[in-house]
Amino acid sequence: MNQSSEIAQLFDKISQMRPGGSTASEISRLMTLFGSDSNVRLLKRYMLSDNENVRKAAMWIASELPSKCEQLLDEAAVLSSDAEKYLRYYAMDVIMLGSRQNRSEMISCIARRLTDVDEFIAARAVELLARASETQLASSKVLFEAQNEIDHATGMSKITNSSAFNEDAIEAMMKSESVLERRYGLVAAKRAQKINSNLLKQAALSDDPVLARIGRAV
């Protein structure tokens, strides 16, 4: 049996799994098979499968293959807004890993999750943006400006070099009436954490559930 046939067979088994069923052995073998660059094109296809079990398995595998993530950015971008939060979560991981060298503007997909309906996903977006490079932030700012998404462009501008921000400016962002500005303020506070950890202590007292979640975790 050639590798593409084996991959198809393994995903077919996964597609038929009942909720709660273990896919550990199938995924372990798929991880090995997808270690080959020649098979990455197949992973792209399975990431966008109509079967949710298959999409979840493929997305998790992608997130565990950092050297392949750049090749999977387009698929991850699609899944970053999927209705299933599991897929949104791991899609963000793939985007973060895959955009470090090229296509750095792709972290704009992560920024769009700052106001996700699920606070766990929004908090994950904050954590990832707090670790983003200046290049990733600047490229995303340019993209948002080109798409006339002014609120995001402004947010990206404010979190770039946030370690140089003063405490009052970041605190004002975290107290904004705008959910998006509050979340960008939290990213700025995380990026400035080594210099000023007091901001995150203030976040713990916020009525915003994402700010409170991350602030309490400090």
C-alpha cells in the first residue's frame, strides 16, 4: 500500500469514529506519514474535509508539525473562523508558527479572534499576539489599513513596541468601552509584562471576562 492510500484509509477510520472514540493510533501513524514534504498537499485537503472528525484530526496534526505550518497557512486561515472552537484554536497555532518567516500578515486572522464569542479562544488570541514579532504586527497593520479595518489597524499600531508605552495609556485601553480596544490593551499589557506586571493585576479586576481570565493567571 502506498502512503497516500494508507493516509486515506486512516482518515476513513477516523471519519467513522463515534464521539469519545480513541484515534490515538491512527493519528500517531499519520504524524509519521505527514513528516514527509510530499504528503503535506494531502494534509491540506483533509484539513478542509466535510467530516468534522477528519478536520479536527488534520488540524491537530498540522499544529504539531511546525516546519510544515507555512505551507498550511491558507487552510488554517479558513479554519480560524470555523464554527467549531477546537478548529479555531489550533488554526491560530498553525498561523502563528507558519507566519514567522514569510506571510507575516497572516496573524491578522488571530487578531480577528480577539472578539471571539468564546472567551477561551479570545484569550488564546491575546496570548499569541503577545508573543508575535514586531514584523508580524507591522505587516498585519498594513493589511488592516489596506482593507480599511481601522479599529484593527489602530490596535496593531498601539501594541507595536508596547514595552515603550506608559502605564496610563495601556490602562486607558483596557478600560475602553470598545471590546476590541480592551483586548488590544490586554495584549499591550502582556507584551509589557516584564517591565510592568501591575497592568495585568489591574486586568484581573476587569468586568471583561477575557481580561479577568488572563489577569488572574498571572
